[in-house]
Amino acid sequence: MQAPAQRFHTEPHGLSLRDYGASRGSHAHDHFQVLIGLTGVLELEVEGRGARVGAGDAHVVMRGDRHDFESRSGSRCLVLDTSHPMWSRCTERAPADASRLQALAQFLALCAQHPESSVVTLQHGPALLLEAWGAVAPAPSRSRPIDWTALAAWARSRWHEPLGVADLARMACLSPSQFAQRCRDEQGVSAMHWLRMLRLAHARELRLGGMGVAETARRTGYRSPSALTAALRRLDH
């Protein structure tokens, strides 16, 4: 049986070539994953939403989104694994110039096959892909900065409450829509995803410190020990 994805030339720049086969794969990761189709068709299901990445297509998987993938007839993609927060803007927009992005992806794919002679190109490849997508850097904000550390500490002390975006926005002295956009721009994830990952990180910290599952679930606001166990298992896989 063919492996779900075979990876070629994974380097510090985050670019790789991957061949996908008929064996279905499923995982989530704490970074963005940019997929640009080179040959064949890759079938995706991201958090229950279907997507197809064929030759010339591109898709961005958000941080933390669980996704299933398979390619019945085989496919190859250029893949970028990145934590750059600007990619959060690309999940909601199509590439500004698909032909330019595809031409760049084809060139980077050739470079990825010969990384020893394409060091500079591959180092700048992620920035070139972001530019080709058409993501525009946000204008410098004149509003006061959000103290994310203090906001996280405030949230950690209130896991017993049903916290939402409006609560976080109120503490940051912003409207919910303003806070949601600032979270995407500055943290690279949605506000609720930031809150979920903060809660899960606290729970993992307590478990590593030796606290039992039931008490950890109670302190961090999970509805049951089994819900906490399932969330930790998804994080580790």
C-alpha cells in the first residue's frame, strides 16, 4: 500500500515536494500549510469542508485545522509549512494572479529537486509565494497594542466561565470584529482558535505536572475527562 504522502527535500525554508497516493491520511498541525498542485488531483476534507487541489490550484490549511487527504490516481504538490501570520489572510482569498503563482511554484519545485544549487532561491521562496498570492501587509495600526500575555493570563483564570470573542474583545477595549481581525493579523489564527489552544496548552501543562485527568478537566473547563483526553490526543497527532 502506498503511503499517504511521500516527502522530498524538507528544508529549514519549509518548502517540499510531496507525492500523495490512494491511502487516506489525516492530521492537524500548529502551522499553516500551503498546497499548490503540480500534477494530479489531491482530495481534501478540512474540518468537514471538501476541497480539491489539482494542477494549477492552491489551498491554505489553517493552523490547527484537522484535514483528511488522499489522491486516488496520485498527485504531486509543492508544500509550504509556515508560521508566518500573513498566511491567515490567504485562507479567505483566491490568489491574485493564479498563473503567476503556478509558474513560481513550478520553478520552486525544480529548485526543491536540486536544493544544493538553489539555496538562495529556496530561502526566499516562501516570501515570493506570499507576494504572488497578493497578500497585502496591513497598515501600521495606531491603536494601542494588545498585551497578549496579560490577556492569556486573564483567560487562564476564567476557564470556569463560557469565554467568547466578545469577552476577549472587551478586555482589549476593542469591538469583537476589531479584535477578531487583530488576532488573525498578530497571532495568525482566529480568536476562538487562539482561546482553544491556550486552554489546551494549560491543560497539557497541568497533566505534565502530574495532575489527574479529571481534576485537570475541571480546572480548565472541559466538559468531561474524556473530552480533554480526546483533545490532547488530537494535539499530539
